[in-house]
Amino acid sequence: MAVALGAFVIAGPGFTQEVECHDNNEYFVASKTHSGDAGAQFAITALNGKPKPGKCAFDAKKADFVIGKPGDPLWFSAQARNLLILSRSTGPQGDLVVYDLKARKSVLDVPSDDFAVEAGKLVFWQRSTTTATKKNCPSFAENEKNGMGSVISVQKAFDIKTGSVQELGKNRCDATQ
């Protein structure tokens, strides 16, 4: 049996793919997991004041457009206004991907595993290219001892209304695999 918070899911005996549906006042999003591959496809339909569909179904022909192809492991994370917030990952480290559904394009695609929608902003920790060392990473030695690597992450905020990204002035050291 499949369960999803904030969505309804169709799954049952003989099904190899799950369908989840999400919506807000602007867009209806039906996601379907790839058969035999990581990630999902997303059928996007603009509501334009119309009510959301009565049932949860993935129908690429009826949708306005589809996001996600086999080999691109995208997963639903959140929906805010005209933005679809996804993660891309097949392992512990992944990317944060934000699609502007109105413009039908990706507006943010960065290495980040930790993010949250807060007060009109998408706040995230982006892995940086700064080399982690014993000086700038308090857990560096412990991470190495545990067979892990270390990376410096920078806290940033993506303004949901304007699409601008701002650094918030905080750094941290994260363990990596």
C-alpha cells in the first residue's frame, strides 16, 4: 500500500508505477514514477480558475506539458505559487530543482539536499566549491574517521515571488558519501 502526505496516491496489485497528485490555486500536478528507473514524470495542468480534476490520474495527453524523462531522477518536494520544487537524487547527495510552471522552464538547479519553504522563500543549503578542511569544518576529522567526506554548504534563499537568490551569510560543514 502506498501513502503520501498532502496528496492522493493510486497504487495496487499489479501496478508498477504510482501516481500522486498535488495542486494549489494555480496548477494541478500529477506525478507518475518511472517504470524500472528512479524518479518521476510530472503532468502539469494550469487551472486558470477552473476546479482541479475530480480524480488523480496521470494523462500526458490532457496535460499542458510534462516534466521529467527516464534517467533524470526527479522527485516531488513542494509546490508554491507557479513553482514546482523537486529534488534530483539516486543517493545521499542530490540537487534542488525549481521549475517555473508559467514559463515552463527550470529556474534553479543547484547541489543541495536540505531545503524548506518558509515565508515566501525557498531556504536551502547549497554545497559550495570551497574545499573543506580541519580549519573550516569542525566535523572534518570525525567525518573522515567514519569514512565520509566533507563539504562546505552556504545558506541561500530563493524568493518565490521574484525568483532572485540571496546568500544569507551562514556556512556549515556537511558530511558526504
